[in-house]
Amino acid sequence: MKNIRVNQKVDLSSEPVHQAIMNAEQELGSAGRLLVRASGTEPLIRIMAQGDDKTLLLKVIHNVAEAIRDHGCLAA
């Protein structure tokens, strides 16, 4: 699990972020699952992944986090 602190509402449906989430789900396939959501109580985006391959989990979490940070998906 990784938490990303944000100052504004984040648009998780923006194309780069949505694509990163889809890619992560595809990489995990049936061997894991991914959940990306805004916290209801804190200014955080929570990225949670489950599966047996820890290296793969860390990779997909990192890729989704980078997409959120790098692609300017902070909502106006």
C-alpha cells in the first residue's frame, strides 16, 4: 500500500492515470488485484495491491503513483 498526499482533489479518470491503472491491472492479471481511491478522511490517494509476487506489486504501485504525480492530474 502507498499513500500519496495531495493538496487538491485528484482526477483519477485523467487519461494518463487511467492508462497506468489499466496497465497495472493487466500486469497483475489473475495473480493479484489493485485498488486506487481517494481517502475519505485525509487528503490522500491510496494505492493498494494484493498478490503473491512482491516485486510485481511494488512495480505496479510505483507506476501508478508516478502517473498520479507526473501527469498533472490535480483537478481544477
